[in-house]
Amino acid sequence: MNDYAQRLTDAMARRTARMSDAERDASHPNQRPRDAATLILVDRSDGETKVLLGRRHHGHTFMPGKFVFPGGRVEGADRSMAVAVPLHAETEARLMRAVQRPSASKARALALAAVRETFEETGLLLGHKQAEPVAAAGPHWARYAGTGCAPDLSALHFIARAITPPRRVRRYDSRFFAAEIGAVAHRLDGVIGPNAELVELVWVPLAEAKQLDMPLITEIALEELSARTAQGLRRDLPVPFYRWLRGRCVRELL
């Protein structure tokens, strides 16, 4: 087993041992996972790799109080929001692997959901200012479009996919994207607070982030990001796909 595989194995064993009763609870009726997207913002401006994490409100049913990357489920309007720059062709192709009825519009919707949710939860906007007013694709995009920006999907790197284990209170088929902090074109203040989706945001060195109270897949995504940044975040690298089969977590490659 190489060093990278060993780190992943150790991380999974470490986090499984620390799982809370809520994370272990598999007593719920099984449900089909909903498509979701997450964005890991990376800051390497001072020579040290840092990532942005937010702590979820303690009142949430799903992962209360945990540190996570901003993200959420895909909405219907995410398929029709216009973009300033499209997805990189390699990213789009990998997003269409191992899915039913793959399409470029679905791949784009996944990426747009990551951009939209990040803006909604952190106030950080990935995109470019436009000379003409930007049309919102429904109410979910109204506040974003009001900034006069349009999304830049070329900044996104697809680094992992994971499906929540069966019989949990919520189930998602999540795509994890990463983007450099330089892709942020606008910031909206006043988004974080005691009654918000995320009650605090922290920039944490990649090597220290795993010490925070986070879900298993968030820690695994950090390991994947660490390996990919060491290889220059190349788009031609295979993308890991985590899912549960016969009671154990399986890692495949897309």
C-alpha cells in the first residue's frame, strides 16, 4: 500500500472511531440520494495551503455543529443559470461518469450549485463582473445576479464524489469541487451569524484542518485535496468516488 492509500485508510479508521451516535444512526427509512455540490476554497497566497471551513448551526437535523465546506443540494434553476465562462472540458467529462442519463446540462448544474451555495452560505462569489445586467434563473439566483456578476465555472476543479451511507436522516450524492481564492470576485457581508446556515467561517492550514470536528467524508476530501495540490491540481487526475457497498466504504475512480 502506498503512502497516499495508507493516509486514506488511517483517516477513515480515525474518523470512524470518533463518529457520534447521530453519524452512526442508520435507523431511518432508506431514501434515494439527492444531487448536491460542495466547494473547497483554497488560499495559497502566503506559501501555506489553507482551506475555508464553516461550522453548521447546532439546530440542524443533518450534521449539527460540524465543520464542513459550503455547499448544498442542486436546485432546478441551476440548470438554466447563464455563465460567464463554462466548465473545463475535462471537468465536464468526469462529472458525467457513473451517472444515469449523463448530460452537459447536469454537469453544469452541479458546478453552479457549488457556486450558488457558497455565495448563499459565505457571501463569497466566484464569477466575473458583467457590462450588462445579469438575468437570475429564478429566486435562488436573484441575490447573486443582483451583484452584476456571472459565474466562472472554469475555476472549479472536480476532486471527489461521495454518497451518504444508507438509512441516514439525509442522503446526498455530493460532488466536491475546489477553487483558488483568486477566483472570488465579490464578497457580500453579513451572511454569517448565530442564526445563519453557517455560524462561523475559519481559514485553516490544510495540515491542521482535520483536527476540527467534521464528518468523515469532509476529512477524506481534505486528504484528496492534499494529494491533488501536491500534483498541481491537474485536471487529468482520476476523481475518487466514495460509496457504501455491503456495509463498507468503497473508493472507486472516475
